Amino acid sequence: QTVVTQEPSLTVSPGGTVTLTCASSTGAVTSGYYPNWFQQKPGQGPRALIYSTSNKHSWTPARFSGYLLGGKAALTLSAVQPEDEAHYYCLLYCGGTQPWVFGGGTKVTVL
Amino acid sequence: QVQLVESGGGVVQPGRSLRLSCTASGFPFGSDAVHWVRQAPGKGLEWVAVISHDGRNEYYADSVRGRFTISIDNSKNILYLQMNSLRAEDTAVYYCTREHTSPKFDSWGQGTLVTVSS
């Protein structure tokens, strides 16, 4: 079974920039893994941010960007706002009998 | 407007069964694959199962394969998750979500809580 790894926690100052990554235990993440990114705040369900590596939903703020970086999927938050404090999860298509796998999530603290 | 509403959660004893439902509206139900995702208390998201738009293909997480069954009733726009031989570690909020083109998971339900406890 594929294991998807994210940083457990990151801290960023308001107005700063932070990059989250998403790695697969089977090797480099490519566009064929269709990386999706989700934001989740306490007491709420997941909210989709990015699909297929870099595509934004209509509601995704421009300061969020997704891409591939050094064999991983990455999500960069620029000009971070206090309301960006949340958990962020990546989801990868890994194929096989368990085709989709979530990363463990990254807690982003804005401080 | 796409809407997904889960129901059927509750408290159940270990070893017993429970069936969750997800009622969809606002999109042609038979056009997209639909998934179940769960989240144990204080833990991250875990992908559980997916069924293809036509109901012909099903895939499961290793943790539930052989115990859970996903199905759809396209005539009623309802997705189901039949959960048998429930364990304490199945305690979680269960969400349904659709896999629209690209693929993207743009719509989620509010979740339904399943508690497995004696």
C-alpha cells in the first residue's frame, strides 16, 4: 500500500509564504497522480482547493498555488492571511486496488 | 447547485452492521464516480471506497475491504456504504464526495458520525 507523506506542521507569519509538500512512497509524484489539495478548519468538512496538480476551483483564493516540485506535489500559500490557519491534505491517485490515498495532513499555524 | 447529504450514522456495537446513505442532487448522479472518505476523531482524512458512475467498478481501502460494500441506486440518486463487522477503529465521521472530471472532488457532504462502541 502506498504511503503519502506530508509535513506534520508548519508555521508562517501573516503576509509570509509557506510551501507544503506531498510525497509518495512509490517514487516521484507526477501529473498522473492527479494531486488534489484540501483545506479543513476545525469543526468543518474538507474544502477543495486544487485539482490535477495546479488547477484552482472557482472559489480558491489566488494566493494558493499547486505544482510539482522535486518529485513531490506542492502547495504554496502566499501573502498568508490569519484565516489560512487550518489543516491541509493532499490526495493522490496511486492506482491498484486502493487507488486513492490521502496524506497525513499538514497543520499550518499563522503566527 | 450540487448537494450531497449523508445519513445513517449512529452508535453501534462492535461486530454489528450499519448502512450509510448519501443523497445527491444538482447533478446527473450516474455521470460521476462517487467516494466515501472518513475521519476518525482528531485524525486525518482517510479514503475509504469508490464506485464508478455506472456502478460496475468498486475499489476499497485495505482497512475496510471485505467488510464494507459501496453501491449506488442511480434511479434514486443515492450512494450507500454497507458496513459489516464493525470495529472500534471504524469510529469516524463519514463523508461522501463526487469525483468530477479532471478528476476533482469539488462537492462534499456535511458528514455523518459513526461510533462503534459497546
